[in-house]
Amino acid sequence: MTHTTTDQPARGASGAVVPVLAFAGIVVAVMQTLLVPVIKDLPQLLGTEPSNATWVLTSTLLSGAVATPIMGRLGDLYGKRRMLILSLAVMVVGALVSALTSDLLTMIAGRTLQGFAMGAIPLGIGLMRDMLPREKLGSAMALMSSSIGVGGGLALPAAALVAQHMDWHALFYGAAGLGVLSIALTLLVVPESPMRAQGSFDVLGALGLSTGLVLLLLPITKGSDWGWSSGTTLGLFGASVAVLLLWGVFELRHKAPLVDLRTTARPAVLFTNLASIMVGVSFYVVSLVLPQLLQLPKATGYGLGQSMVVAGLLVAPLGLTMMFTAPVYARLSARYGPKLTLILGMLIIGIGYGAGIGLMSAPWQSAVIAVVLGAGIGLAYSSLPALIVGAVPASETGAANGLNTLMRSIGTSVSSAVIGMVLANTANHVGGVAVPTMHGFRVSFLIATAAVAVGLLLALLLPKQSRPALATQPRASSEDDADVVADAEEVLRGFRGRVLDAEGVPVARAKVTLIDRHGRQAGATLSAEDGTYALAVPAEGAYVLAAKAAGHGPHASSATHTGDGRAIDLDLPLPGETVPA
């Protein structure tokens, strides 16, 4: 059963909203990178076998994959700021649980709770879309999307320093402290979005997607331990396909699905999500290869013999370059569009990995590789949310970006499994210890280059955009109604007109809601002081425009848009019949 939630517009967003939301993304990345410096020591620290210790990492991955699209949908329904705070709060609880234990099962439980923080990325992007003017949205979304790489790059040396000089549990206390700080800043600075999707939460859809993702990601992450041809691995893959197919059929028939598969099947969304998997693969390869190469002893003949902290510092330019790429992306995207910036980012990543195959003989070369890859990954990551936002209704931003973030997570999971297998199969065994070889490192870079080539092909298949994706859904500003008039003049396809009372007098501050043929909200705005409104349509089809204002009865008008790139004039009287403009 569907329902409509009406909220007052968010108060004016301050200039601190973007850095606060980006900081939340960085906190999420810190949580993911936390245990990288102590991965090899986890079996000893937890008193267990290496195969059991890997669940400390796998549990976070699985919970993050499940939570990301679910929290995005809950944010669309009940408030993105509210769900952002909830995601961070669950992460803080999980960090404290892990900080207080050395028991394997309790540690896995704590790390599972920490994975819920992954929902902060799409929720932050959704908040930015709902609150920021178009001219600021590009660089803001770029920074938010890149924050996971930024945080990972910056946190690696810091986590290495803590792990080298303090008890390893201090890592979790630090993550909990950052989470509490992020929650406090969000409460103080970030207003709630007034945008709400119609419908109720799809519980069965959430359970189906969660089950399918666990069945898919579990054999990907554990296939090397279980054997890729084992009955367990193949059985789980088969079960995941069956569950996800049944889930898809259910979602297509559901009136208010967790994921609108019809929207997801649009070329702009589909190819963006597929390209996101390739970007995720390429991002994680450098994170797996360079730290190991830098820390291997020189006695191997190819290891660079650096300490844990120095290795972290040499890889840190990856995150720093991604952070500084955000404003560059905004300028490029404003001029050429996010499709071309994604293609450019892919090309730079390919150059970085191609050159990196021959640049593995000195520590400074690792820093150069990190800089080049950081620039390319920063451009690619920054382009993804802009492409998604430009292709879905505002009411589905959280869920759509949640699905896109999930695609990146699947990419990193595949990368981790494949590169782990390559390095293990090419390793030399010295005194019972597997030592990665230079051949394995170079094969890993070749795999990353191939993934980028596939991603580049997918980016080229993206439909041509008639205008940059930053021209988002027109909306009224609570401070400056002139923004609404400007937006109305720029609408290329959609509905525009005036909200009038029974005597034909313009009605200001009336809420106008666009509802698609499935009964879902496809957009919403407020009328300006002169009664004007403007709403873009996400696709051609039949729509209902519902208008209401204090002191007036509600009004609804049906209209069909052909999606031909023009605006249809439609006045909305309160109450009364439709008045032709």
C-alpha cells in the first residue's frame, strides 16, 4: 500500500554541509581500511586459523553490500539525514564491540555492524541533490563519491602508525570517535531533506536482495579457500542466480519495489552500474599490490624494503589526488558532461596501470603510480553519481545511488578474490611462507588494465546526453524564489505553468507533486511567489500532477509527456478543472 509523506522544505543549507557529508564518507572509508596494516597478523591476534580470520573482513563486506541499497531506499522514504545518522550510529556500536574483544565471533559481530556505514555514501549524495543549487552540485557529488578513496588513502598510513606503536584495539576506538564526531557534525549542520518517495518499505524485496547478495558475494570472497570448482562454491553461485531471478520477478510486480528495475534497465543507469563494477575492480588492485611490493624485503630481489608506515605514506597520494580531482571534475563535467569525464578517467587509469607494469623498481615510482591512478579513479568515481542522478527521479536518488555503490562494492569483492588467487598461485614458498612474486604483481596490473578496457567500452555505450546531468530536477528555494523562475526557463522536457486559486489568482508556496503511472513520486517542487512551477519528467509517459496549498482544496491533473525535449504548459487551479495555458 502506498502513501505520500509531505514535509516542509529543508532549511537553507549552509556552506559546511558539503565538507560534513564528505567527512562522513571519509569515516566510512577509514572503517574499511582499518585492519589493512594488521591483516597478516589477525590469525595470531584472534587465536584462530587464517581461514577463520578472513571472516573479520568478509563480514563487513557482506553487511555493507546488503545495507547499502536498503538504507538508500529507507532514506528516500523516511529521510536521508535520519538514515545517515542511523548508519553511522550502528557503525560506532560495532567499532566499540570490536574494541572490547579479542574473541573471533564477537569481533565478527562487531565488524558486521560496522559494514552498515556503507549506506552513508549514497545517502550523502542524495542529500546533496535535494539541497544544493546546480552550480555547486557537481563538485559536491564528486567529493562525496571520491571520499571513500580519499579516506582509504589517508587512513592507511595513520592506521599503520597506530598498529605499529599501540595496541591494535586502538584502531577501533579511533573509528568510533570519528563516527561520533561525524554524527555530531551532521546533527548540527545538515538539514533533513523534504523529498520523500511514495510507498511503503518492501520487506520481502529487502530479504530477497539480501539473501541473493550474500549467496553471490560469499563464494566470491571465499572461493580461493573453498576451491573455485568445489560443490560449495558452485552451489552458492547457482543458488544466488535462482534467488536473484525470483527477486527480480517479484520486484517487477511490486507496486513499491525496493529497487525499480525498470529504471535500472535504462541504458544510462545500466551501463553506468556495469562500468562502476570495473572501476571498483581497478581501484582495489592498486590497494592490494603496492603495499605488499613496498613492504617486501630487498633480499627477494624485487621487494622495496619499506616499513609499514612508509608504505602507507607512499600510497597516500592515491587518496589525496582523488580529493583534489573533485573541483577539476566539476569544471570538466560542466563543459563536456559526466560521460566524457568518465571516459577520460578510464583512459587515465589505463595509462597508470599500463605504465605501472614497468614502474615497480623504486619507492618513488609507487608514488607516481598512485598519483596517476588517483587522478583517473577520482574522475571516474566523480562521474558515476552525476550520471545516476541525471537518469532517475529525485525521489529515487538514495536507492539508485545505493545500488550504484553496491556495484562498486561487487567490483572490489571480485578484485580482491581474483587478485588474491593470482598472487597466491604465483607466489614462491620460502620456509613455509608464501611470498608474492613480481610476476604476480604484473599479472595483477594487467588484469586491472583489462577491467578498465571493459569499463571504457561500457562508458562509450552510455547514451548521449542533451545537457549535463547536473541540470537536475527544478525546485523552489526557501530563500530565493528567483531560482524557481530560472529553473522553469531552463526545463527542456517536463511540465510548467502556474498554480491558481478559484479566482485565477496565483498561489505561492503550493506543493506540486509529479506522480508516474505506477503511483510513485517522480518529482516535487514548490510554486514561486507568482505561482509558477516547473518539473522535469524522467521519461515519456502518463503522469498526474497533484497540487495543494494551505487554505485551498487539493487538485490533480492527468497529462502525458512524449519525452521529446520540450516543456508542456499546464496550469493547476485550486480547486477546479484544468485551465489550458
